[in-house]
Amino acid sequence: MKFEPLELKQPIDQAADFIMRARGHLDSNPITVTKQDVIKCIDEIVNRNPLA
């Protein structure tokens, strides 16, 4: 499967702040998720495009 590259309209740290406010998704995770975890995931998706 190939997907088009993703582009953020804001810096990664601001995107991570936005995601961190979505507590409904994060609080149900059995492992504590930090802002650094979210930043790493965003970076991998946007800059390394693992699905391309």
C-alpha cells in the first residue's frame, strides 16, 4: 500500500500538544503516553513515511 506523504500545518510540538489534549484516546492506553512519545510518532509518520 502506498499513501501520499503527510504534511503538518503546524510545528510537531504544537501538533503533539493538540494530541495530548485528546485524553479520551490516551487515558485508555495501558501504557502512559508522554508528549515525547507523541512527538516521536508524528516525526516517524511525517518525516520517515513508513507506509510509503
